[in-house]
Amino acid sequence: MNLRKYLKVYKKFIHTSLASELEYKTNILIDLITAILSLIGSIFLLSIFFQNNGYIGGWKFEQALIIQGIYTILNGITNTWFNPNLTEIVKHIREGTLDFVLLKPIDSQFFISLKKINPSGFLEIILGFFLLFFCIRINQINLNLGFLTLSLITISCSICILYSLWFFISTTTIWFVKTWNATEVLRSFLYIGRFPLNSFSFSLRIFFSVFIPIAFITTIPSEVFLGLSQFWKIYLEVIVATLFLITSRKFWLFALKFYSSASS
Amino acid sequence: MVQNIIDVSNLSKSFDIASKEPGLKGTIKHFFRRQTKSLKVIKDISFEIKEGEIVGFLGANGAGKTTILKMLCGLIYPSEGSIMVSGDLPFRRKENFLKNITLIMGQKQQLIWDLPPIESFYLNASIYDIDKFEAKRRIKKLSEMLEIDEELFIPVRKLSLGQRMKSELLAALIHEPNILFLDEPTLGLDINAQRNLRKFLQKYNENTNATICLTSHYMKDITSLCKRVICVHEGSISYDGKLDLLLKKLSPVKEILIVCRSEEDAIKLENSGFTVKNKIKNEITIKIENNFITSSLKTILNNFDIEDLFINEPPIDEIIGRVLIKKDYEI
């Protein structure tokens, strides 16, 4: 793979996406306001849960805010990259425009996963980081290199898991043609990621760890922040993320053999 | 000797197609127990195309033309048989192969809708690893050939269909491919835009010796660009050869309207042994076989007092229409 070429193409993707989005100024403004209101609403909701009881699943409100911060960052990434690109896969397949992607001398997964960027999602990422820094202060977390490395690794793994899950579901469009609902269900499951895994019953915890690994996406990185996570959990998250990435890649290549293109 | 750039042998393609009965009952049945059947859309076809050739694929809707093009450019895996395009197996979609081909579809677009076409051109240039200066040179050259200039800087959504199609062509040709697959490129264009596009393709072929495979329902596209046609009927090839031979075979006679100076001359001509279609006063229409046109006209002009005469070619759409519904044409 020619890395220089891919970087050059990605630079162009950023340029064309920003230029396209900036054509509609009002839309960007509305998206930015929505991002701020959504974060305020989520924190308000979380504070209601903690109003009568100081602890939920062994987590204090200040600690649960870390999960909210990580969720906001992931949601920002979802809105910046996953949503504009991965929902387009369904459209590409339904309308047959995937033909143009497949005939370009560039990796098709790279092209359809990163072609578009929604700049308003950046604000959510920034807000998420602000919330995390605020949590680091109120929870008196000691910042050091080991902590930062582990945090970065676990958050990166969360992004990989989330991307792979979404990409996997979108790929099934090659057979089922229409899978909007499945990706919507995935998004709604993600909302669950705003709460500590321990706040759910045992059976739900198993479900959200094994079948839809929401636990890996927000809870483990949050535990790392609080110094509560055991190393085996971090290793497990790295393994799960790698497996998910490899599987989604192999599944895409396999699915392309069944692509029949839309009729003209 | 010119080499084959496309080699297809015993190619077949089957699709699983779902069928549904009409009405609510049919819909519910279709939802719970989907009936699918395997449909062979391409049936054991073989052909070769030489470098620099322009070949037209003719066929009715659903005959399999687009499926053939998509297999040739590597989008669809064949079920049986083999395809070699430019020495490669297309469905492997290797980088060098993809840099050598392009697909243009009249009804689908790759340009970024909200941005001027120039942005899509530079994006494509980076994908094909063409540096900025070279890309600029190619855009200039192709835009001159396509006669587009200011349109390059206007958002795609504001362009007319004709301007958009020209921009699509430029985007698809920026990497200077040797093989062009065109699926109904003039669809929906007005007469002038169609003519300009044909002129461009002709010029591109002359300048670069690129091979062009074209499908179109506009006969003018086929007659002005393609010397050779491949007729596809229900997934099989019903004719593969020169277009003029096919036309001669299908339309062996011409109708000639002769205006005589007097009605007596018309009567004399009517009784002189020619096949007469009709006669109205001093105007008479006769049918003459293509091979005898010159000699027959010489005889008529020498022996009768003729005021005027018109040779009527049967409309080409009508002739080709006959090919599309028939299974075999042996020349």
C-alpha cells in the first residue's frame, strides 16, 4: 500500500467534504447547537439518575461523568466519520454507485469509510475532551504517561469496535439491500454506553459484553481513567478490537464477490 | 498485426432473482417464504475485441448488454467461462488493470453534487496518483476537446444534463485509460449534446487509439461511432460483425421515388420490368436491390424523361429494431 498516496487522497477527502458542508452554513450552525444541547441534556439526565442515590452500580456521579465524556467523544467520531460514510454504503449498493468506487485503484473500504467528513461532529469531540479534563480535575486523577497511553489505547480500541460493528452491518446490504434499521438499532444500543455496565442486571451485562460489546466501548476506557481497570480487561479489549477489525475487513472482501451491481 | 485487447470465451452469468405474486397475499408470502429462481442472463458467449476498435453492443432492454460490460470491467464475477481484458482477469481488479480502464454510465454519476466538477477531477487525479501539474495539463486538454470551460467552476447541481455528462467524461478520462466502457452515455441528452459527445469520443479514439465498448439505444451513436456491432438477444450473441454488412443484409432493397415529366413516361416505366411499389400520376416508386442501384438508375435516366428522383433509405432504427427481436443473423 502506497502510504503517501493514501495520505494525499485523504487530504483531498477532507478538503472536498469541508467544501461540500460549508455550502450549507445554516445546517452546520444547527448541527453545532444540537451537539451542545444534546450534551447538556445527557448530563441533566445522568444527574436525575443520581439524585436519590449517590451510587449506581458502584459508580459516583463524578465518575459516571467520565463515561459520558467518552461517550460524547465516540458519538462525535460517529457523527464526523461513521454516520456520513457508513450510511452511504447502503445508498451506494442500492443505487449501484459502488461501481465507481470498485473501479478506482484504491482500497474500496478506505474509500467508502473515509470519503466524507461532517465537521459539526468535531465540536462533540472537543466537548467530550473538555468534559474528560473536567472529570480528571474533580476526580483528582493523576496524569502520567502510562495513564495517557492506556487511555489512548482503550479509546482507539473502542473506536475500532464501533467502526467494525457498523461496517459489518452495512456490508450485509450486499445481500439484504436495505439495512437502515439495523444501523439505527446499533446507534440506540450505543446510548446504553452512557451508563456504567455494573448498573445493569447480570444477564444484560453478559449481553452487552458478548453480543453487542458496548461494555468494551465505554466502560473499560472509563475504568482506565479511574485506575479501576485490571490489565486483563485492557488486553481483552485490544484482542476484541483486533478481531472485529480483521473480521469486518474479511467480511467486506467476501461480500464483494456477491455484489451484483444495480441494473441500469 | 493488431492484438486482441479483450478475449471472452464461453462466458455465462446467472443471478438469483426473487419473484413475487401480486396482491397482499403475495406480499405476505413473499415476506415469509421468498421464492428465488436462478436466471441465466448471459449464455455461453464468446468474442474478441482488437485494440483501438469501437464496438457497439446492441440489444433490447434486459438483453444483457450492461451485464456484459460490467463483467468486462470486473464489477461482476462471471458464473462460467473466461474473460481476459488487457492481459488481466478483470474481476481481480488489480491496480494496473483499473488504471487502464474506465466505466461511464449515462444514468449514474460520480461527481460530487455540491461542488464544481474541478474538485472531483483533482480528487480523481490524486486517486490515480497523478501530480497536480500533470492533472492541470490533462484537465486543460480534455476540457478543450469537450468544449467546456466556465462550467468547471460551477457546482454540479447547477449544471445542465449535457454539461454534467461532459464533466463526467472528463472525470472518467483524467487517468487516460486505454479501454472505455460506455453504458448509454448519451441517455437524456439533447441532439446537440449527443452530437458533441460522439464527436469527442471519435476524436479521443483517433488521438489515443483507445478501445471503446459502447451500449446505446440511440442508433445514431452506434452508426456514427461503431464499425462493428455485437447484437445481444436474451443473453446470447445473435450477430457479431460489421454494421454495414448487417444493414445490407437486413435491408437488401432501396426504394426510389421517380418524378417523370409526364404521366405517359410513368406508365412506360411501370411496364418496363421494375418492381413497382406504387404510382400516383407522374410519380412512381420502385424497389431496386442494392447491388443493382447504379446500373438500374443509368438505364432509367437514359431511357425515360425524368424530372427528379429520390433514394429512400429505410430508417435505421426500424432495421436494427428487427435485429433486437430475432435470435440469429447469419451473414
